[in-house]
Amino acid sequence: MGILPDFTEVHLNTRDSAREEKVAATKGKNYREIKGMAYTSKVYAPGAPNSKVARFTTGKASQDYTYVLELVSKGRVQIRHNALEAARVAANKKLTSLGEEGYLLTVKTYPHIILRENKMIATAGADRLQEGMRKAFGKPIGLAARVGIGTTILELQVRTADLQKGKDALHAAKAKLPVLTDVKVAEIARVSPV
């Protein structure tokens, strides 16, 4: 233990901090499951936020690429727009050594589902004061993309020499997503002119 006290034990043993940790841990989990109809129309949702995905295409399109790598979903979930952006940034960071013209990274899913939340008082002990209305509609808080089994989330095109770096980039992006994924590698078929 040493000279300094272990603050983690003290922090975790308090009742209020355990409640706060539980709230923070379940936030993303609440929106992962696909429930009900898709709520997509921004006409009926004033104040719906814009997508956090900054760029859907990164790199440069070229005829020189020989392989296409796809990050494919193995489950049926909703992926929030900030998770898609985090996955894109993680993959792009691994690919910067190839240069801007060494790859083409594309986000294939678009977050168009509007997520709603019925905001409640979130202070310590508020669970005894406020229960709220059942099945309340809520206000828009974010966007998500609905993904099915076999849906391509990210697509990456690279040359033969950079194939391993491409796999590493998609492996880094995989960690940012709330679903199990596979990396599929295929060679790009070129049609020779006659």
C-alpha cells in the first residue's frame, strides 16, 4: 500500500459514488438495443442535433488500390454517432503514416435515428423524490445508426504493401464500437479495357 492512502477503495465504498458510477456505466447501453420504430424525421424533433461524424470519406480515391477491407457487424444494434466518429478517428490515426494519398477510408453507415431521453433530476437521493411519467416521450439528445448482421460499418482501400497497416487500423476502430465485428479482406477485381 505504501505511504499514500488508496483513494479508490474509499471512493468506491461511498453510497453516492457507487450510484453515480452505475448511471455513467449504463448511459450508452440504454441506446444500444433496437426497440420500437425508427424515429428519423427532424420535422417533429425540434432541437435534434447534427451528426458528430466530421467526414464520411477520408483519403483519396485511386485506381492503384488492390485490397478492400470491410469492418462488418456481427450483431443487430444501434451505434451512436459519437462512437462512429471515434472509430473513424482511431482508424485514421493508424493510417496517417501512409499519407493522404495512400488509402481511402469510408464510413458506410449514416446515423439518422434520433435518440430521445426523458431528463430527470440526477442528484444524490433524487430516486426517492422523482419517479417520472411512464413511457415519457423525451427530448432529442443524439443520433444513431441502426446496424444489422453483416452490415458494413467502415470500408478501407489500400495497396498490397499496406495491407497489414489497414488491418491494424480497422482493429483499432473495432474497439470503439458497441458490437462484435469482423474484418473482411477482398482483392479488388479490375476489368481490363478491351
